[in-house]
Amino acid sequence: KQFSKKYSYPIIKYYQALRIEAAKRDLMAGLSVTQIAEKLNMSSIYAFSRFFKSKAGVSPSQFRNKELF
């Protein structure tokens, strides 16, 4: 509650934003989706892919391809 009051931003959304940014960096660094899912302690690569797409608007592979070209 204190975090939300101070920053006007729920801590869960802040934490999710940090995870997405870390995933984006890792995708650009060449890590596999499996490695990133494990690094972020996701239950599966499918859960990670759904989470990533819901927050970033594209799938992890689409993000990687878009950023490379």
C-alpha cells in the first residue's frame, strides 16, 4: 500500500514491468525462450509466452524478429 501511495502505481505492475524489460533484454541477447522462462521462474515456456504477449503485445519470437530487422 505504501508503494502504491508513494508512486501511484501498484507494486505488482512495477514488478511485471521489470520482468518484461528483463525478458526483452534476454531475447535480444540471444537467450532461448526456455532459458528466459527458467530465469524468470515461470512455470513453463507457455506461461512465459502468454505473459510476454499480454504485456508486450507480441510473442517473444515476434519481438525478437522485429527488433533484429
